[in-house]
Amino acid sequence: MSDFETLGLGPKLLAAIERAGLSTPTPIQQKAIPLAMEGHDVLGLAQTGTGKTLAFGLPLIHHLMEQQGKPQPKTAKALILAPTRELVNQIAEGLRGMVQGTRMRVSTVVGGQSINKQIAFLARGTDILVATPGRLIDLLERGAVDLGQTRHLVLDEADQMLDLGFIHALRRIVPHLGSPRQTMLFSATMPKKMEELSAAYLTDPKKVQVSPPGKAADKITQSVLYMDSKAKPSELRSILSRDPDALTLVFARTKHGAERLMKGLVADGFNAASIHGNKSQGQRDRAIKAFRAGEITVLVATDVAARGIDIPGVAYVINYDLPEVPDNYVHRIGRTARAGREGEAFAFCAPDEFALLRQIEKLMKIELPTAAGERPTTVPPRKPQRRGGGPRRKDANTHRSAKPRRNRAKKSA
């Protein structure tokens, strides 16, 4: 298969693909689209930036175009669930480009926006609903949406939904869906819980994988800089000053740390902004839009942005703080080297972070090259964390423990 015409897509979709300037499907698209077109449930594993949205989006739109009639009031023909607001918006933007010129509607519902407005536009019904689980449950409980006619379900970045404690939300949403239905699950990693999720919601799925879980894109140059924590601010400014016009993503561990770091950079004359769980949806959207346009060149973020930013122009990713969940390192650096471009990722490693680095290297089955400092020969103990910043797995938006609780999903995303 060398181009989209060989995948069995309809002429309207092929025209939309051509308008988007696409000619050759990516490996995950080549493998997943034919299986999805045949109606199979699909389990797709691929690193970020490899075209997963169209891998499930194109066959989904193809099936919906073949169906007759408009969606009934309050209904959705297809549902796509994603863990963060940014990712929901990114998916919807990509799909809207594919349905341009048709009567198909792609709608989004996320937290942080007016629920009354969402109730109003859902009253007309929609073809494709892209949602975060928490807000969707709010709408279901209000009777604002009816999923009984939904015959297509997509779980995107499902491993992150598990990290954020959304498994209970999925258990509440899925019984509302119609049957029989086609389910597709896409992820960059395959933890054990993902296998359980696949067994619970997919029927005889076809598995497609284009790279080993935990592997970064080939065009990302990675390195680690060993230093004391006090040296991180000056080292960051040194790297940013080398290429001041390049788009650079800087990841901090906590939302308060990200905000302090951003304000310090702005005070030193850097064109920076921040996104994290304390920012409103409007603030986050404006920051990402300005970053995409090059109006700001440094975006400081927590892991809320690790999978929600699809900006091909990101040249550098700097892990100012190493993530406590190793998989998040792969997702962070996947924000660069997108759409076939090259990118560079730096990891700052203080002595008490070396254990985190070792976990990342174990996941990726590599030892990151040393760019500065000296690699420790032993693993120093981690420093005690302040309250609210302990070493437990965090919710990427709120930085609370991700231990599931019944009503947790309502407050997320």
C-alpha cells in the first residue's frame, strides 16, 4: 500500500485528504485503516506523532458517510474519548478538516467550558462527539445526551486515561452505548491494565503495532544533563539562548513549579507562557494558539500537555523535572520530531532524580547519552517531598494521587 487510494476510502474522503496535502499514509494508518474499514475492533499501538488520529478517524468518517439520515436530537453516532481538553480539541480539529463540505458535524465537550452551551448544541444531535470522560458523565446525568444510537467508540491515549483514574468513568459510560458497535483503542504504551481494558471493551480485536511500546521517534536526539537542582535555572536559560527563535516545550513536575518557572523566564526577557491545571481552558487555548503561531517561543507545561499538543514546529523538549511516571517521558519528548521533522530532547537530572532516570531508561531499553555532568554510579535516595508533591503517581491536571475514587472523573479534564 503506497497511498490512500489503496485503502478503500470514499471519494469525498480522498478529496479531503488531498486538500490537506497528504499523499502517503503513515505506517499505523496503513495497518489500522483496512482493518477498521472491515468493521473489526482495533487495538493500535504507536508512538505519538505517527498519525493515530486519522488512523481511526478516516475509517470512522467513511462508515458514517455510508449511513443514511441525520443524527437524532441529543444523539451521537460515534463517540471518541480522550483524557485531556487539549487532546479533544486536537482530535476534533483534525476530523473537521476531513468532513469539510459535508453535512457531518464534529462536536466537543470538555470541562472548563459552559455546560449550558454544550447542552444547547447537543440538543441538535451530532455525528461525532469528542469528549473528556468527566464532562460527558455530567451531561449523561443531566439527560443532555443519549448514546443509545452510538455504534462507534474510540478510546484515544487510553493508557493516560488509566493513569488519570478514568477507568471508573469508562465503566459508567460504556453501558449507555448502543450495540453492536465497533470499538477502537489507541495508545502509545501497553501497560498491564491496558490489556485488561482491551479484554473488557474490545471483541476479538485486531492488534496493530508500528513500534515497541516505550520507544521514542527515530528522529528525536536525546541526551541527559547531570547537575545539582540549583543549577537547573541557569542551564535552562543557556539552552534557550542558543536558539531563541525556536519553539521549545519545557516540562515541570507541578503546576506551581511550572508557573514559577515561566514567570522567572519572562522576568529574564524570554517570550514564555505556561499551561497547567490551574489555568482556565481559555488561558490554555490562547497559550497553545500563540505557541503554534510562534508569538511565544517557550511553553512551560505540566504533563497535562504531554499528549495534547500537536505542533509540528516544536524543535526542543526540555525535561526540567523528570516525570515520576516513566511512560510520560516518552509522551513528553514525542511533542517534537512530529510529521517527519527532527527534534531534540534534553533531560535535566539532579542527584535525587537518578532513580527516575533509571526507570525511564529501563522502559526504553537504552541508556541516554550524557551531554553534561557525570553519571552517578549509585542511586542516591530521593529527597522527602513537600506535602502534595510526594512520589506517588499523579493526576496530570491536579497532581493528586491517581488512586481511583467514584466521583473522581467529574473533576478531571
